[in-house]
Amino acid sequence: MGFSFGDFDSICSSAALIICPLMGPPSPSSNSRMGIQPECYARNVELNGVILFQPAVLFIHIIALIMVLLMILHIKSKYTAVGRQEIVHFFYFYAIVTIASFFLDSGLIPSSSKVYPYFAAFETGMLSATFWCLLVNGFVGFQFAEDGTPLSLWSLRGTCAAVFSLTFFIAIATFNSLASFSPSQPTALWIIMYIFNGACVAIYVVLQLLLVIRTLDDRWPIGDILFGVGFFVVGLVLIYGFSLTICSAITHYVDGLFFSQLCFLLSVMMVYKYWDSITKEDLEFSVGSKQAVWDISSKEALLSGMSSQGGQGGQGTPEDSEYYSNSVSGQLSPTNSQSMMPHPPAGFHGGYPPQGHGPKFSGY
């Protein structure tokens, strides 16, 4: 496949991209757009009288939405993790891009429709905003602005909105031949889709390698970065280099778009895996399943204190008996149990893991 700067002809002749039906010169016999069709494309299927294009790719989109939902739920459960609110925006954007791609790839919004250029411009703009969001998240670990603060969140949202707006305008102007833009000379759109988006990925990877090497003791997150980059590069090679070969070899059942979307999903999952591996929670403020561990420790500490009091002072005074009776019958928590134990037994402390034990801190 030939690959020339600012030219979609060679790209669209081998890869069934969303913008390809909107590229190329207009038809000589009418003002309608001919578009650029790939030389080999996947078969379509008919479902209840509706023709669906790229059915295998649609299956990948559904799997991607399910996986993104699971990743978002897990991110939201890590209440004290660094950059939790920033990184979740990346997965929100990716989910929006996936939904838009589902309707455009399937043909549910036909390319001949008048609204197709606007949906294609929306998908292109959200894609660039997603790459930009990933880049901004690369700076969160360096704490230029404290994560989770209005400054950090609104800086992320504002810049992503600006990138989306700029890309959407350039895309729709290119599709509709507005101002000096033209579908036959889509250089500006080509620069955004390949140079700008690629630069965002490259800078993000460099920032995370610097963060792991200079800040963390654990080197395993580097493997997550390399796997993510590997899946991303393989996806690009499959769709732009071997899509025609794959389509011909499998007799039009799937093309390179199917395998590329699968690789892109795996690379997004590695972004989540990397973030999860470098963020640690403060167990003192964690909730959910870890609460049971704290309750057990608190009860054991209280019972130990009661045993030592009983051994030293016999039955104790009525006030002491009423004090411990009310404490045991009430709701126990790490806070009130410690306040009921002014003198904990030797060797006990409320932290986890015990001092001198447990893994070495490797998060932010």
C-alpha cells in the first residue's frame, strides 16, 4: 500500500475507514460525492430486513463497550487512587467513539444520508479528543496540578472540548467543501488524524516511561506500556498494510478492520492495566470489601483490651462493665474502636500491612 502525505486515496483503497465515503473528487455527472471504496471489504449480513456491514467489527464494538463499562466501574471503586477522575474521562471518550463507530461502520446511518458527514465529523473529533485526553493524563502523575481538583479536571475538560471543536470543524468543512477545505485535498484532516493523534500517543508513552523509571521502584508497569504500544502498532499495520491480504485470504468474511479494532481494544485495556498497577489506595480511607478486614482487626483489638483489663482488675466497676457492653453491642469501626482503647496491647497497631511487613510502596 502506498502512503503519501495528505492523501487518503491509497489509504481508503485498502482500509474501510468511516471517512472514506466522503473523500475523493465529486462525480463528473452530478454534484454528489463518489467516495473511495476499498478494493476488498468484508461481507454484509441481513437481519430482519436490515443490511448490516462489517458484522464482525460490530461484535468487537459490543465487546469493547462491555469491557469499558467494567473498567470504569473498577476505576470508580478505587476512591483514593491518584488520577482516578482524570483517567475515567479517557474511557468515557473511548466509549463514545465506539458507539459512534458502531452506527457508522454498520451502515445503520448510511453513507448516502445527509447526516452521515456530521456523524463522521463527530466521530473524528471525539477520536482526537480521546487521544488528547490520554496525553493530558500522562501529566497527572507528575502533579503539575493536584489531581481531582477543579483546576485539574476543568483543564482536562476544557482542552478536550477545544480539540474536539477544532477537529469537528476541520472535518465537516472538508466533507462539505467549506472555506478553503476540500475532500479532494484533505491535508489538514490528514495531519490531525495521523500526525496529531500519533504525537499524543508517543508523548504519553515517553512520559510514562520517565515516570516509572524515575519515580517508582517497581519496573513491571513498563511491561504494560510496551504491550499497549505493541497492540496499537500491530493494529495500525494490520489495517493499513495487510487489510487487502487478510480480506482475500479469508474470502471476504473479515478484513483488516476487524483485527485492528481488536488490537486497539487490547491497547486500551493495557492503558487501564498500567494505570491500575501504578496506583495504590490508602487503606485507611478505602471502603467496600476492605471494611471487613478493619472490623475484624478492631474487634480483636477490643477483645484483647477486655482480656487484659479483666486479668488486672478482676470484675471491674459497674461503669467499666457498662462501657464495654455498650461498645460491643454498638457498631464497630476503625475510628470508634481505637477511641475505646486508650492503651492497646503491645505489638498492635492499626495500620495495614504491619510495620516491617508487606510490599514496598511502589505507587505514586
